[in-house]
Amino acid sequence: MTTPNLFARRVFATALACVAAFDSIVSGQQNMAQQRDEADDVVRIDTELIQSEVTVLDKQGRFVEGLKPEQFELRVDGKPVQFSSTA
């Protein structure tokens, strides 16, 4: 082999290796970007928190203490609504 021909083959092999390395880097970055996009999914939830103080009196006007949540019924527009906590 002649020296210029050997030099041209080495340059070609080096360029080919650089292109292959660059291609693998770019495709790896694209895969990471896709994984990041999938992890960044957004879930939106609407909630309503209504705080209300309630006082329960008996027929004589005295406070009734010690009532449990199952002893209450909450209605909005005449329809029963579930509530999650009482203090």
C-alpha cells in the first residue's frame, strides 16, 4: 500500500468512528428527553374544602357535646353530601 492511500483509509475510519459516536450521543439524548417528557405528566384534580363551625343545641337550648360524624347529615341544595372529617 502506498502512504497516501493508507492515510486516506485512516482518515475515513476516524471520521466514520466520530460519526457513529456522535449518532449514539444524539440518540441517547433523544431517549432521555422522551423519558423526561413521560415523567413530567401532569395530573390535575379539583377539590373543594369547606370549613364550617356547627353548634348543636337541644330543645332547652343547651349545647350537645360528644356527637360522632355518623350522627350528622350534611345536605347541599337538599341533597346529601359526604364529609370527610370533623373536629
